[in-house]
Amino acid sequence: MRLPAAAATIGLLLVAAIAVPVLNLAVPASSAVHVPTWAVSLVGKYLCYAMLALSIDLIWGYCGILSLGHGAFFALGGYAMGMHLMRQIGSRGVYGHPDLPDFMVFLNWKELPWYWHGFDNFAFALAMVAFVPGLLAFVFGWFAFRSRVTGVYLSIISQALTFALMLAFFRNDMGFGGNNGLTDFKDILGYGLQDDVTRAALFALTALTLAAVYGVCRWIVGSRLGQVLVAIRDAESRVRFLGYRVEFFKLFVFVVSAVIAGIAGALYVPQVGIINPSEFAPAASIEAVIWVAVGGRGTLHGAILGAILVNYAKTFLTGSLPEIWLFALGALFVAVTLFMPRGIVGSLSGRADRRPSPAVTAEAPEAAARAPAARPDPAAP
């Protein structure tokens, strides 16, 4: 079922990338099949969340790394894009300063901080979208995995990381807009962010990027590397006993996951129009884990489905019954844990894709031993 599911997921995303912009731009508003611009931006936001959920499923569903701080990488990617969009405002801001964003003028900053330099260049900003989350994930993972921090301890440390970043970005003297964050963006690459065409193009780009990221994740989990990751998830001590540096495999997939989350954040910001420290909140990362659990951990496409369904329910309930949303979310997570532990996709298919066949379970560590890219280290413990 994996290949048909993968083909169907990518196919649906490609169709959406074409159909939604066409129904928005080419179909008159009086038509029953017209997609309004607000819906384009809303669904585009859902797809960004789906990409974040996909990054979590890659490490949690296939390597057993439960990160409760993945929202930090999402927010860092968003801030990198937000800094570029702020630099593009220039003299069109409220205070008309050609170099300093409005919040810096308001706070009496005299010059642009060094870490803002270069973000006026779009290519540099794109590089930072991947580099900054990837670097943080590398440093965090290097110390955590080499110290063999696993399970609930790793989850708590990752949560502490995103909480610390949230507190830091709330400070005005950090130079990231403080509590208000970055907003009032004007355009991207010269195209107005409020234009219908721009919003439709951002949606199409998000859908295509999600399809590409999904394909990369599916390729990773279907390769020999994926077998090693599953073996680490199911029998880490056994893989380590074979002489392999388990921490290197964990570090690699953790960094890849962080980069995916950063890309999701970068696509999120121009469609929503704001990025602030609330994206670092631990509750946001926990909510993303719930998306994966609801959709189906270890399925990839289940993570996408869970993110879209839960966020649609959130939009509906916060609009009609805002006082019960958090209770509904908690009840949903409890219900899934008790009655659908494999999530929607796993329950509907009768099995979870994350469950390897008995042959794979028994032979995954041996496959790791035969993998040329993962040669044993004689010095390994």
C-alpha cells in the first residue's frame, strides 16, 4: 500500500497546486466552484502545517525521536523569511526610514544590527531559512545524541529549547520585533502580497514544495537508511551492539527534519503576514505532535492528513465555539490514544506503515551492517 499511497498523495498535491489557483483566478466569484482568496491563504497555511507535521513524523514515526520543540525550527525559518520581507519595505514604512524597520525606529535603534545584513538579498534569505534551523538542530542533536539522551528526557530538553527561544525573542533588545514580531510586509520579489495572483502563486509553491518534501521523506524511509532508522527505533541497543554510531544516523535525520520545518515556516510567513514569538511556544510544538498522532504516526501521508483535519477543526471551532477548542483538542488526543493508537490512516488500512514486516524487523540491523554508507567504527562502544 505504500507506493499507491505515495502516488496518491503526490498526485493530490499536484492537482491542488493547479486547480486551486485556477478556480481562484479564472473562475468568476459568482460561480459555485470559485475559491475565494481568503480560502486560498487559509489552505496554504494548512499545507505549511502539514509540512511541519511531516518533519515530525520523519523523526518520531521512523526513528523514535519525539521532539516537543520542533516549532522552534518552524519559527526560525519564518523569522528568516520575515527579516527579508521587512528589509524589502524600505522607506515605505510608517517612519519612512530606508534601512531600519519601523519597530527599530520606534525603539531608537541607530543602525541595523549585524545579523540583519544580507537579508535584503532573497537568495541569502533562502539559504538562512535552511541553514539556521539546520545549524541549531545539528548543535542540539550533537550533544543530545552523543550523550545518549533519549525518550522523555529528550522530549523535555527539546521543549525547554523552544521555551528559551520564545523568551529570548520576546525581548525588544534582541532586534526581532519583541512581542509584536515582524509584520506589515509589502511584497515579495516585487509582487504585492495582497494581490490575488501572488497569493495563488504562494499556494501553488507551497503545494509543490510539500509534494517534493513528501517524496524526499518517502525516499529516505524506503532506502537502506530508512531500514537502519526503523532498526534504531525498534532495537537501538542491538544496532549499537553491531558497532554502528547510532548518534550519527539520528543526527542526520534530525537535521533533515529541522530543515523541512524551517522551509515550512518560510512559506507560512508571507501567506499569513506575520511572525511573532508565539510560534516558539511549547504548546504549538505539542499541538503539531497531536496532528501526527491523529493522522497516523509512521505513515507520512497520515501526518499530512492529520495536520489538515485538526487545523480545519480548529478554524471551525474557534470561530463558532472558541471556548471549547482546547478541551476538544485534548479530548481528541485522548480518544486517538485510547481507540485509534495507530491514527486515522493506520486504523483505516488495518495496519500502520510504520510497522515493518517480521523480515524487516529481524533483518534491519543486518541490513545496516551491509549498507556501504554505514561502515562500523572500530572505536565505537
